[in-house]
Amino acid sequence: MYFQHSDALWSDHPGLVAGAVFATGITADASVDARVAEFSALAEARLAAGPEAEFPEIRAWRRTFSAMGLKPTQYRCAAESLLRRFRKEHALPRLHPLIDLCNAISLAYAIPVAVFDVARIDRGLEVRHASGDESYLTFSGETENPEPGEVIFADAAGRAHARRWTNRQSGHSAVRDTTGTVLIVAEAMHGSASADVPKLVSVIAGELSAAWAAVPETATLSRPSPRFEFPAQTGGS
């Protein structure tokens, strides 16, 4: 299986830095509360100095969304949405230990982090422009088609596993209690992304090792090296 961005995406967004983590052995009974609290405290301290809209990581994604023709205050990257909710409520809903952990890390770094159930992906994922006939499953169970040209995470079966790039993930490959194998993706556009994304990927890998005794495979992607390959799983259901 693979994860990659299309040549067109690299051409349109030369400042993109992407990281990926593949891991097996994930379960729903790991204890991550202490680590979630630590990463959340980092976000709390940063938000005390100013709102998330002023963070360079978020400002870069806002510029990217504007360049794609989207209103950045209507369609926010996942990290901004999490930070906005956390700033107002000082906590995030608990969903699954891995999601809770990755959400907290996303808060701390202000970088979007997506987690996919690999068994629900057909052959791999490519971040690319949509043709418009791909199928996207919402968390409420409704099926949508992305707009032609919209940036999506697409698999070989024509499923869109995320819409509007880092804005909204699909319910089809969302982590659930039965998830055992995952692909975790982090993407950033800000000036220090080339240093921040590899650090974030290393942090995620370390947390997976600590909480699940996993042995993750990781990669930092670039235009010269845009593809991350990882072991195939039974998927596409």
C-alpha cells in the first residue's frame, strides 16, 4: 500500500511538508490520559498568549484554503477546528485512545493530523484533485460527491477519505474499536514546517511505541520523494 501527493499538489503548494506513520497492534484499551493531558497543557499555554488564528501554522493553512477558492473561516483545517473548540471548552470529546492522543498532539503542534483505518482503504491513498465522481461517506452515513477540482484523499476504489484536504475526514476509514492497523498523516505549510513535521512524526511514533508497544514505520515526504509505501492489508470494504 502507499500514501502520496499528486505532482499537481506539489507543484501548486511547494511549501507543503508531509509526514506519515504506519503502525499495527492498535487496540481500544490503551491508557493515554496522562499524555493527552500533557499535550493539551502545551496547547493551553500557547492559546493563553493569543488565539489560534494568529498561529503561523494556522495562518499558512488559511492562505492555502484561500488559494483553493475556499473561505478560510468557513472551511477550517482540522487543527484550527480542534484548537477553536479546545479554547472554548478546555477539553475535547474522548473518542478512542489513538484519536484522543493524536488530537492532543495536533493541538500542541497546531498541525492537522489525520488517522485512517488501513483495512478500510483500497490499495493506498493519494492526495489529489477530485474528478467529482468519487464517493465520500459522512460520519452521519450520508454519501456525497466532492466538487471537481477539490483536494481529496482518494483510494484506488474512488473513495474520498477526506474532503477539502485537511478540512473533513470520511467516516468510512475512521478509527473504531476494531481498528488494528493505521496510517497517520500530518501536513503543514508554515515556514518552520520542515523541522516541525518530522518532530511531530517522531513524537507520534514514540507515543505509539509507549502506549501500544508498536514498531511504527515513518516517513517525511517531499516532491523528490513523494511516496510512502507500507505493508498491504486486507481492505477496501
